[in-house]
Amino acid sequence: MTKAKLSSSPRVFVTRRLPQEIEVRLSDLFDTRLRSSDTPLSQDALKAAIGTCEVFVPTVTDRIDAEVIEAAGPDLKLIANFGAGTNHIDVAAAYKKGITVTNTPGVLTEDTADLTMALILAVPRRLVEGDRRMRAGKFKGWGPNHMLGHRVRGKALGIIGMGRIGQAVARRAHAFGLSVHYHNRRRVPEAIEADLGATYHAALEDMLAQVDIVSVNCPSTPATHHLVNAERLKLMKQDSFIVNTARGNVIDEAALAAALEAGMIAGAGLDVYETEAKPHPKLFDLPNVILAPHIGSATHESRREMGEKVLINIRAMMDQHACPDRVLPPGASLSIAS
């Protein structure tokens, strides 16, 4: 397959509102169509939009399935995703049609790790629960047994997924006196293990039974769907906590709500959900749960750098260079696809 070439001013369609400085750059450099509103497009609207452009810039809220990709016009060369995760894009269907898919990895690592650590600290110390009590006028003054939580220092943290974000979480955890354990599809190199002081567990079940706090930092794939289910939640300690800043469907949300309600685990901090914007209804009634509105990478710096990566990938395609952040389906060859 010959290398795709874009026109000198390619037609670019952006599905959501991006930071203003990125939208200005896109408009200055390319023939860009921007949205006036920031609501997700319907599947029919996505199909209509993808047929009009040479570069399509979706976000995590867009389901770019095989039907949407099939609706792409013959001029579409690049799907430049604004985000690191690509589980919402049928990368295999795009590859089959000769369309390059890129993402924005790396730039949101530190911010997502920061939020993960914030939840690791806030959930055991009941910080948000205390804030709610204050605002409701329920605080009557200090007492020896008032709002007792759990110390973080000296506890064991189990990280599910030791990629960029998992490793960044591990580094932060050591600063707070946590020992680090991890489960990963593949064991990381010994040098990284030594640097992180991390103990590998080949079986997730073994790790869950031993740690005090679990942090979910793995991608969403068919293999990780409901990786943390009812059976595995039962293995966790009764005074343990779980935090998820990765993808909502890694945890069986109904099973988690039931485990929390039954007191099988002590609390949870969630930034992502199985159904975006609609967490399991039982979670709202549980005081030991922090529900964050998907803000893991929501910093001005991260969003700006994500936009810069989108721009870089478009320019690389225009110049007939290899896109630095190309995403391939499993088993695909970059040399064949190029």
C-alpha cells in the first residue's frame, strides 16, 4: 500500500470543542471545520462528518465503529484521535481501509497519576465525606472517634497495569510510604522493577488478596473487560480500597456497588464509569465512594499538549513522514501499512 498523502491544506473535521489555542492553530494551518457546541455527535452525524474530510479528529466520547469508518470518503487519510485511549475506535477496520489512526500518548501521564494519587489519599481519609458533612452543617466539633479513616503510610498498593501511568503512580506511592505491587499482562524489565521497588504478581488474584489499596491503570481491551468482577472483589481485604482512573468497564460496576454496600471492601474512588456520565445508581448513595467527573487528564497543560500531538501527527502525514503516534491493530505490520 502506498503512503497516503494529504493536500496542502487538508480538510479537517473536529468532533468536539478543543482548547481555544488548539482550535486557532488548526484553523490557521488547515481547512478546519470546528463545532459551535460541545455535545457529542450521534452515530449518524459521525457518519456524515467522516465522509467530508481528509483528517478526522474524534475524542473518547465518539464511537468510531466499523459502520462509521465504512462511511468515510475516499479522501480520508487520518483519524487523529484527541486522547490516548483508542478503544472507542475500530482500529482494525481503519487499517483494513488504509486509514491511519493516531493518538496522544505520554502527555497525560503525570496529570492522571496525580489524580490517582489524590484519590488514593482522599478515599481512606474520608476527605470528600467530611466535606459533605461540613456543607450540610453536621460538623459539631472535634472528637476522639470523629471521622476516623485509615493511614496510607505503610500500606501495600496494588497496581493493575504497569504502563506509563502505572509507573508514575508507583513513584508517587513511594513518596507516601506505600509498598508497591503490580499485576501486568507482561512482567516489566527488572531494571524498572528495581527502580520502582515493585513486586510482580503473575496472578491478579494473589495480588488482590495481599494489598490494601488497588489502583486500576490498565487499558480497556476485551481481555480487561470486567477484569475486576464479583469473584475478585471477594478476594480483597474488608478494609481495602479501590481506585479507577483508567477505563470504567475494567470494573464490573454493579458488582463493585454490591461489594461496597455489603461492607466487603472499605471504599472506592472512581473517575471513569461503564456508562459515561451515568454511574451505577447505588454508588450515589454510598458515603465511602468518591465520584469524580472523568478529570484524570483535565488540566490546561495536558489538553494543550494533547492538541499539539494532534497537530504533529497531521503535519507528519502531510509531509509523508511516519506519524509518531500511530496505533496499529494487534498483529498488524507497520511496514505493510505504511
